[in-house]
Amino acid sequence: MVLLVDRDEMLLTTRRWVLEAVGNRVRIASQVQEAAEVVSDDEVSLILLCQTLPQDESMTLQILGRAFGVPTMQLEGSVAPVTLIEAAQHGLQPASISGVCG
């Protein structure tokens, strides 16, 4: 399952649709505490952090991901969520990913 985290409801909704359309199970969270609960309760295979998430929250969630052994990637406006999912499945690092607007 993919955990998508951001405070912007419209971004969460549209990115969730994209990810589900290609067959991913997706949970969304708009707060750090909510994301932490999902990671500790569910089997999360990837945490995607939207680019509009405040930096301190993004850092906290990256630390959380490492603690649970879950890869965490920061979504950028120029990389589609699907591209990140595919990259994570192949073990690629974010620096080697190119994509289209998500």
C-alpha cells in the first residue's frame, strides 16, 4: 500500500485517483500523526510526500519511514506519482527519476 501525505486536499484527491487508476492501494494523510498511525497499523510499501508539505513535517515523515523500513520519496511538481511508484519498485533513487507533471 502507498501512503500519500499532504495538507492540500485537492492534491491528495487527484494524486490518489492517479495512483489507484494504475492499480495501487492508497491511503492518504494530511497530518504527521495520522501518517504515523497508518504506517504503524498498515503494511505500507512506500510513503509519498507532496512538495507542498512543510519541510519540518517532511523530515519527520522521512525519519518515520526509515524507522519502519519504508522507502520515502518527495513528490516534485515535475514528476508524476506513477513514475515514483515505478522507480521505487525497481529500486531507483529519486535523482535518477524523470517524469511528467503530476
